Amino acid sequence: MGTGAGTKLLKEIGNAQRSVKISSPYLSPKMVDELVWLHKKGIKVTLITSDKFDSRSYRQEKSIQPLVVQNRHLDEAANRIRKRWFKVQKGFVILSIALLILMMLLFFFTNNWFYVYFIGVAPLFFWISKYAKKKVNNTRIYSYTYAPLFPFKVFVAPDSYRINDMFIHGKIYIIDGYTAYLGSLNFTESGTKYNYETRIRVTDIDAVRKIEDEFDALYDDSDLAFFGVEDWGKLIYAESINQI
């Protein structure tokens, strides 16, 4: 108990050899970075959280972003069409400028007003160029899909959307299937390091297995609404239609 309740927990999470499972309604970006680091080490990470951030009513975009991978896909057929419109745009710009210069030179050397009338064609070329540019800018050549960096579920908090009746408020930490922590501390910097918190460390293998079974059942609960990775991806990332 106390302000150091998370010290041993963080140390054991950092020393995990096989897997880490965490259920915490609140996260902080720095603690999520620790999970990303574990994942890169080859540790199997599973996370359960809510759509709240700290004790305020903000959704956890900053914490969740490192866990969502954006994949961009190029539509080759649409890209070919866009390139054609680009050529049309540039071509008619050049034609417009060339026509203006040519007619002005002809008028200058011949002093024949007949050539001046042909300058009126230039705005038509500019209009075509402008139309082609609009096509270039509005042609969608990219589509996007999203994938989780590692398995995670962000359950909907009941006071946010009135969808779920139950708030996932429990804090569960399971390390390598042999050690579990239960208590009040969230997976945040304040919860694990600075707040006065309580926690209990469980090493009885039967008890840990029951805790892990409960964690897995919660993760797979089909009756609880959650934000999918596609929902988070579209919220977090920009989706340019044709610019890198």
C-alpha cells in the first residue's frame, strides 16, 4: 500500500519473459510506450481498457495511437486516371501561355487586329486546365485499413454513450501466466508511481489461472460494446485521398 505500490509491478512487467495481460480503465501514453517496447521484444501483450482518459471525459487518442497501425492501399486504375488528368492540366496551361505569346508576337509584328481575337481562346484553355486540376485534386487513389499492433479492446464507458451498463473498472495485471496483481492502481504514471494505491500480488497458480480465465472471458465478451481498431484508426489518423 502507498505511493510505491506499483514499483514491483512495473519491474515484473519489464522483466516478463512470455506474456503480459493488463486490464486498466485509464492509461497514460508513457505507460503504453512500455507495452510497445515489450511487444517489440517479442512479449505477447493483451490490453483491456475503456474510452476514458484519466479522470476526465476525454477519449484516449494519445494513448491508443501507438497501438493502431495504418495501412495505405493504392488504387492503380484510379492513379492512372489521375495522371492523365494531370497531363491534361499541364498541357492546357502550356497551350494557353503559348497561345497568348504567339498571338501577341503576331500582332506586334503585323499590327493585324485579327490575331488579337484569337487571344480569347486562351481563357477556354485555362478553364479546361482548371477543370483538369479539380479532377487531379479530387480523384481518390488511396484507401486505408487498420490493424492492432497487439490485441487490445477499448470498451465503451456507460456514461459516454449509454450503450454498456457496466464500466470495466477493475485493474488486473497478469505476467507470464504465473503472477497476477490486483488492486486500485491504474496503468498510468500517477497510478503506478505517485498516487496512494493498494495492490495484492498473487502467485498461487490456481488463483492466477482463474484470474486469467476471467480476463480472457472479459476480453471476448460479445455483449459489451467496444471501439474497433477501424474506429480508432479513422479517429486518430488523417486519410489523404491522393497526397502522401
